[in-house]
Amino acid sequence: MFFRSLGARVLLASGLLLTLVTCRDGTGPEGLHYARVAVAPVFPSEAGLAAFGLAIDRVRFVVVRPIASPDTVADTTVALPPDARVLDLSLRVPIVTSPETVLVSIVALAGAVPLFEGTAPVEVSAGLVAPPTEVPVTTYVGPGAGVDSIAIAPRTPFIYFGDSLRFQVQAFQGGTPVQQFYVSWSTSDTALAHVNGAGLLRAPINRSSVRVVARTPAGVRDSVLATFQPLANQLVRIAGNLQSDTIGRPLALPLEVEARAADGLGVAGVAVHFRAQLGGGSVADTLVLTDSSGQARTVATLGLLIGAQSFQATAAGLSGSPVTFDMMALGSAPTQLLSAAGDAQLAVVNTVVAVAPRVLLKDAAGNPVAGVPVTFTVTGGGGSLSGGNQTTDASGIATVTSWTLGTLAGTNTLLASRRN
């Protein structure tokens, strides 16, 4: 028997012609006939196997008569040397009628481990040898044959010029991790970047990208896009500076920076640390990796102190870092009007109290609120006021000019209220 090339119409490099014969053809005892069975197994190519780290060194042949109760008429395993071009194999294969169709199953093994199998019907006749029947031995049955999904990590790799990254892969069957399985690695452009059998890829020295593909022998696959880029050397503020809003509120625009390389383009995957610097504010994310455009952003919330506040973005080793964002925090609506001085005094009737009454206006955070009109009104005991209409100063204070008590002994009262 002979190897013969199968060309481009099959995945596999060549076929191996197997002839199963008896010591003699014709009719034997009890009316049995003996026939020759000629098959040409088609195995995965050596290169295809090598991509998975696999090699076939044994082949099992099983011949079955497909009747109501299938009858195995031959079952043998032979060694397949690496340089084998011909396999001569003689077996006693009895048939009941001539011609008759038998099923020939071929299993490719690595040691005792089945890797690939294939089955085909073959018509045989006593005394005749038909042309060999092609049997593709391409169904993967080895370790991890049940894998239905794989996942490469990392999912969005960015690799600096000249650096290497070893990809990892996990396999699953019905969502359950599979421990033993095989994968091959490849890229969408081997001329640009090659990944070896261990999943190790080295970046070229130019901005570009390739798709990295992992595939099991059964054809289950996953891929990720690997991007090649130079190192970043500067951190630049992009947006979010010089905003103003009410204390305690998130700013309308996120704080945004860009990590750039010497070519002026963004660099992905750079760690940027955000923090509040002045005013007691906060940031939504303290650590952000730059995206595919080289940008990192986070939302900032002002602290509860009125006035200037600031935030910072820092990236280690980059010029321009840290980047500062300056903000202005405005007071919120007043919610509290409190006595600040002049309460519970004792004085002679029809005289001016020693301490002019004053009040303090605050917002919900306890900050003084300036510029708000306040009215003072006598509400008990008679008496009179001078300068009853006031406006809170920068400290949130409003002070009546003077308060003269009434002419009758007893309690005098004064009411301060915010004018709308």
C-alpha cells in the first residue's frame, strides 16, 4: 500500500493506504467468504499536529459488519513510525455475502491516548479489490474534546515596543473549567508579529495591532486584539479644569488627562491616580488605566468648604505629572438662621441694650452664607429698632444697628428673619 497526496481538498497532508486481507480470498468453512478491504486514512498534517504539540504514533483499525447486532470482524492496532509511507497489514476478515458493506473505523493515537477518529462504509467483495476508500480521521476525541468555549487573557493587551507578553487561556465545558486540553496559537499577521506554541508574542517596533487567536483541535476558538505602542513620556490635562458648582455636588465635567508618547499620540494602559488635593472633595475612581486613546477620566465631587478647591492626576515617571484641576465651590441655599450675639440681656426700660443683636446665616453644610437680606422686627414688650433691615456679610453675620427696650418692665422680644 502507498501514501498518496490528497492536495488542497482536505486539511490533512496525506493518506495511508491500508489493505485488510485474509490469507486467501474466496469461500471458507460454513459458507463464509473472505475479502480484501482497502482504505486510505487521511490524518491531520504533521504541521497541524505540531501546532498543538501532538504527534500520532499508533493507529487502530476496527472493521464491523453493521447488522442488527453489529459484529466486529477485525480490531488491531499498529505502530506508525514518523517516516512511514506504507503500512502492510493482513487480517482475516470474513463476510457473509459478496459484495457486502462493512464499517471501517480508524483511531489515531498518541501512545494509548486516542486523538482523532473517523469511520466510513466500505464495500468489499470476495476475490476482488476495490480502489481504496478515503477515511478522514479528523474528529478530535482526545483530552479536552468536550470543550465548548475558551477564553484568552488578557482581553485587551497593550504591549510596548520590543516587549513580550505570554497569553493565557482557559477552557470550559458547559461553563465548568476544563483542566486538560490543547490549543494552538496564531496571529492574523505572522509577518508583523508571531506568537509561539506557548502563547508568547513579541511586539514589533511600530504602532500596529494584530489579532491573537487560540484554537482547540476540535475548532473551538477565541481571539483578542493586541496593540503595539511606545512608552508614554508625558501626562497632559484634556478637560475638566476651572469648573464651579455648589459645595458637595459632583462636577458636571469629568477630570480627564491623556498619557502621550514622544510621537504625540496617546498610550493605553498607563496607570493614572486621581485624588482631591484641596477643599475636602472626592473622586469616583482613584486609579484609572488609560483607554485605547490614551485617556483616563473620573468624576469629581466638591467638598463642603466654600471657595477654591483642587484635584490632582498623577502618573509615575511622566513629565507634566501631577496635573492639577482648579475649582470654585459655591455655597448652597441657606438653611439655618442662628442667634450670634445680644440674646438674654438685662437692661433698664426705655434704654438701648448694650450688645446689638446679631444673627448668623448658614447653609446645610454649616458654611456662612453672605449677601442675604435679613429683617429684624420687635415682637414683644414695645420698644423700637434702628437699622432693622440688614444683609449678611462675608461671615454670614447680620447685625441690627440698635434696639431700644419698651417702657414697661418685663420681657422684650426681637425676631430676625430672612427676607425673600
